[in-house]
Amino acid sequence: MCRKLNAKESQWIAALMNVKFQGRDILLKQLTKANIIYRQEYSFISIKFKIEGKMEPYPYRVRVPVEMRAFQQSAAPIVFLLHVINGIIDELEIITADSTQIDAENISLERVEYEIDQEVIMKN
């Protein structure tokens, strides 16, 4: 069942996209048109994106342009991986770094670090 992002999911995306990389604005534009299918299992969350209509494609052949690790107070980090397939945002995969149970309601975004694919790092 497709739906729009809720406030918590929008927060996750905002934090993930809070770092500059090549083509980021194209992906942000795609997100404005996205409906999602949300699935949660024991140690991961999958947010599959369904984009309606014509969109400017992401021009890089990078599967995961940006990754974010959110460090938790008393648990392993939560890893956010944004997947892009054929130029279109496909999925936000959220996993616990040690495969323990994920608590979607209590993911802290206070301490995060980013990893950007070498191909899309902004050149100064």
C-alpha cells in the first residue's frame, strides 16, 4: 500500500540529505514526487519509493551515492543507505550495524557521519 512519507521518515531523509554531493538536488526533487511502501523487520527498515510521472534522472551510475551512520546512546549505530537504480531513487534501507532489533521510534540523529561515494563527492 503506497503512501506519503510521515514526519519521522521525512526527518530521516532530511538528515541523510543534509550533506552536499553531486546530483543531490535532483534526488531531492524526485523525493517530492514519491510515494512509499514501508516494511519493517527485526533488524531493518525498507522504504521503497514509487515515483509517478517523468523525472529528471540522476546522472551518475552510483548505486548508493550517500550513506549515513547515526550513532546511538546505548546501541549499535543505525546505517541509512539510499539506493538509486537507473537514475531514480529506489529505496532507503535502514539497518542496525550489529543486526540487533531496530527501534524505529527511537532512532537518534544527534550524532551522524556521512560516507559519500567517490564518484559524486563535491570537488572544491
